[in-house]
Amino acid sequence: MGRPAIECEHVVTGYPGAPLMRDVCLSVAEGEVVFLLGGSGCGKTTLLKHIIGQLPPLGGTIRILGQDVAAAQGPARERLLRTFGMMYQSGALFGNLTVLQNVLLPLEEFTAFPAPLRLAAARLKLAQVGLLDRADAFPAELSGGQTKRAAIARAMALDPRILFLDEPSAGLDPVTSASLDALIRSLSRELGITVVVISHELASINAIADRAIYLDRDAGGVLDQGPPAALRDSPHPAIRAFFNRTPGAAP
């Protein structure tokens, strides 16, 4: 494995007075595609909020590219936050803006590039996700798969080194989901982006994950981790059940 892109050391997740996991220790290497797994309510999304700085952890240390997320302040924090992009499960696109305008937003807010360069960069991101022909469409006019692609394009607007994806395949049919998986894999390989995915979709996990990390609330953190094929034979019954269920069944 390469250098760590993300490190969590003894992280306590949750909210004040309501901890979820008490000792999360994990590392994601640069260039990896890693899936965060676990049962409903274990705190996967909460951990992700801690990692991206939306929510301070109750304890422990989180580092992104070697920098302590909680300790970074002012301009240093702004620079750190620009090293990653985030795609939310719903897409979270602004409905009153076109697809192109949605992708332009981060460039307009966080760069001093001249307008023609910002426009060219936004169009390049749309081309990378295969959505340039829908640049002038509004979110309501997009299919579910197109919405996810547009959200990924916006998350990539500032050329992040890390991409976080929250349930990218949720609500998609198998063909569209497989197409999105192929896109995620190609972006990681061609651009060298580290990708962290929250998902319970077996097809996606088996298709593109270099490694999966299974979180468990009762265990207080990471129950097991490794390539998906190895986790099918995990010594932990919950993990074996997760990986050996019928694809499409509830985890």
C-alpha cells in the first residue's frame, strides 16, 4: 500500500452524549478504492462527517494527507478541505441551476480563475463523467444515474485528491449502477484519486473495491477489513452473512 491518504486513530464517533463507536482505527492509502460497510445505524455516515470535518469527533485523531483535520484552522483548513470532494446520496444538486452551473459553483467560490477558464474546467469535469451533453439541463430533467454523475462532476471540480461517495448506487437499476461503478473505477485509476465509498451494494463492492472495512457498533470500531473476496470467509458471522447474502437483498 502507498502513503496514507486518511488515518483514523482511536476515533470516538457520534454526538455529545450519544457516542456510536468508541475506538475506530483505520487507514486508507493513496489511490485505493475503499468501501466502508456495516449494519444500519452503526455510524458509517457519522464517521464520514467526522473525516470531512463537518462534525468534530468525540475523541481520537483524524488526518487527511498527514494533516490533523480538527487542528487545521483558517487558511490551512480551507486548503485541507479543498483536497477532497464529496458526493451526497441524494446528489444535493441545486434545482434552480443547470448541471453546468452546479459544477461551476465551487470554481466560482474557491478560485480566482478567469471566467473562460472556470467554464472550460467545468465542461471538462462533465466530459469526464460522460455528461457534457446534459450541461444545460436542470437537475429535475436528469435520470437517477445522471444525477449521480453530475454530483460526482461537482465533487471533482477543484481536482481533489480524495473523493467521498455516500451510497452512489442507491436507487439505481443494476445496469446504471454497473455503469457508475465503471466510472468510479476509471476515475480512480486514470486520475490517481483515492475513493472512499459508503455502500451496502454487493455488486459494487465486489466490482470495484480494493478493500472493504466493516464497522460494527458492538465492537466499537473496525470488526474486520480486507479484499471483498477474503471477507466472504471472515471469522465473524455478521460479515460472512453480509457478503454471502443474495445480491440485492437487504444487508
